[in-house]
Amino acid sequence: MIAGPFQKTVMPSGLSVLTEAMPDRRSVSVGIWVRNGARDEPAERLGISHFIEHMMFKGTERRDAKAIAQSLESLGGHLDAFTGREQVCYYARALAEHLPEVVDVLFDLVGRPRFAAPDVEREKSVVREEIFASEDNPEDKVSEQLAAQVWSGHELGLPILGRVETVDGLDVAALRAYFESRYRGDQLVLAAAGALEHDALLDLVTTHHGAPAGKPMPHSGLPPAYAPSVRHEVSDDLQQVYLSLGTRGMAYRDEERFPLVVLNTLLGGGMSSRLFQSVREEAGLAYSVFSVPDFHRDAGMLSIHLAVSPGRAREALNRVRDELLKLGDRGPSEEEVAMGRQQLCGSVMIGAESVSNRMSHLAQEELYCGRNVTPEEQVERVRAVTRDQVAAVAKRLLDPGAFALAALGPAPDGPLTATDWPVAESR
């Protein structure tokens, strides 16, 4: 595994600059990360983080939208952004020789957005279409439905895109005020990996960094207690019924995170997983079935996703329940755990070859842990996971009654209910 030296500098503004030199590469990946996301928005401003992300590309004090689009593409590079539940990220990749242009463009976006009123009104239409497209996508819709059930009204369960009515209510003043409160220097992390030098990057950052210093806003608090539920939204326009099951998991910094990641690999992390073998290979019920662990700063979720013919939904749920019960009651075999560890270690090592993956990893560890966790340390922590640790996490998390069920699609034999997926009263 190729590992370059890690360096970190905190600028006077509070901006954290993280680098990992990979001198054998010819490119660089740079991201500016905001330490808050969709879960930290006021209810009346739902979707504002995502909307601001859009507006950054509509024009700055120095560039219009076309100039932004051409800035790195004309050099063979790439510029993009995304909004998550706990972060917003603006990232770019280009040849190492174009690092000055990369830094200039990124800081132009996050430091000098224009927020012109005509652009705001035009972009509302764009975001409305994005919301409609998400609502027309059954995978997106059932996942949002599941999040709302698992997070019991907490901000973690609200849509990242917002709702049409909250987006329509945004104006220039609201965007500017929210931007100044969230894009403060102490709320920004710049992570970079590839063919670069830390001091040279600092020189560029010093020249361009001009983030606002508005009054900070608090982050959202802990989610409330969880009561699993079953909800089937009947839709006869679909050919399949989409099933998503989820339960509360654990936070990013939880000591049992690595045993859970190994457990997820065995449960639904690939073609050799128990769910894939049972639901697809043995029964032919679904094309795709998988599980996902989500880790947040103070909570987490473990979810399972599949889509099946409406008449076989109950059969599929029975197979999922059986696999949860078997893994929870008996635990995995030593061989399974060994294979899961090896699968994860290989994934970490392969991912470490990518400058973009290394950049994202630097940022995530800083945002959640406040320190650098090298790929080598990750591998060692995975290798240290024991069969007993995985079995203990399985016993604690895989009770089928602790999983909420969200279903979307036709119901020829009637909607799915708690009779089809019995749930516990509370967790």
C-alpha cells in the first residue's frame, strides 16, 4: 500500500488544511468540506444546504456560471459538489500542474458566491424538478420513507433536497444569512491528496482564503427514542414492490463500528453474503439485495434494500427474517468472519490507490474523529475484529422486530402490515 506523509495546519481563520502527498501520482484531488449538512437546518429552511450548493455554481464575484463550468473542464479536470446529512463538499480533480487553478476555483465558490436574485428564482425551478425526479424514483422514495420511520421525526429523517414549499420560500436574504453562519473558517476543512506539497498548498490557501465569519448556528441534537413501524405506500404504477428495512445502528466513533462493518459484509455486502445467496441465488426473488451501515456523528442506521414481484414480497420478507434470526442467534462462523475481514482489507487497500478516495478519507476522519487514521491503521483494526465481537453486534442489532419496514409498490394481496413483519413496541 502506498502511503504518503500526512500533514495538517489550522489557519488563523479556523480552516483546517489536510494533505497527503502521493508523489507517484500525476494528479491531485482537493475538497472543501463544510462541517454541517441537511440535518442541521431549521425546519422552515429545509433544503437550504442543498440549495446553497446549487447556487455556488450559478456565479461568484469573479465568475459567471459558464466560466465556473469551463474553469477546470477546459484543463481536463473535474469540478462537482454534493450535500449530505452532515456535510457539504465541493471537490475537484486535475493534473498536479493545475493545483493553483483548482484552489482558486474552489475558494471562489465557497468564499464569494453571488446569490443574484434572478439566479435564485431560476434555480428554484431546477431544484423543484430534482425533487420531483427523486419522488418519481422508487428507490429514492422508499429510502426517504424508511429514514423518516427510523429517525422518528428527527432531522436525520428529513429529505436532503427539502420540500417544494420550503425551497419556494427561500430568498437572497435567507441564503446569505445561512451561508455566513455555516461557511465560517472554523466550519471548513480542506483536504487534498496526490502530487502536491503541503507548504505550497498553504501558500495558495493563504492567497485565496476569504471565508465569511458570521454568527455560528448550532448543530441538531440527538434523535429521539425509536419505535419500529411498518408502512406500505401502495402504488399500482410500479412493476415491483420496493422493500427497505432499517434499524438504529451506531455512531461513527463507536468502538463497535468495525465489527459492524464486518457483520454487514457477511449479511448483505456482496454476492457471497447471506442475503444475496438466500434471496437471489437460492430463491430467485430479487435482482439486487444488499445491506448498508450508515454512521453519523451521534447515531447510525443499518438498512436492507431489495425489490421483488408484488406477489412474492411476503416470501422475500420471510427469507430476510430467517437470515437475521440465524445470524443474530447463532452468530457467524470463523470462516465467514475471516472472509469478511479479507474482503474489507482488500477494499481499503484498493481504495487507497485513488487520490479521490484518499482525499475523502482524510476529510471524513477529521470531521468525525479529529485525527488522521491511515489506511494501514484501518486494515489493522479490521484484522483485529474477532468472531465473538461480530456475534455480539449481530445479537444486539439483528432482532427482526427492531427493523422498521418501508414498502412502495403494488399490493395485489393487500398492503404489507405488522402481521407480515412483526415489530417491537420501542427500541
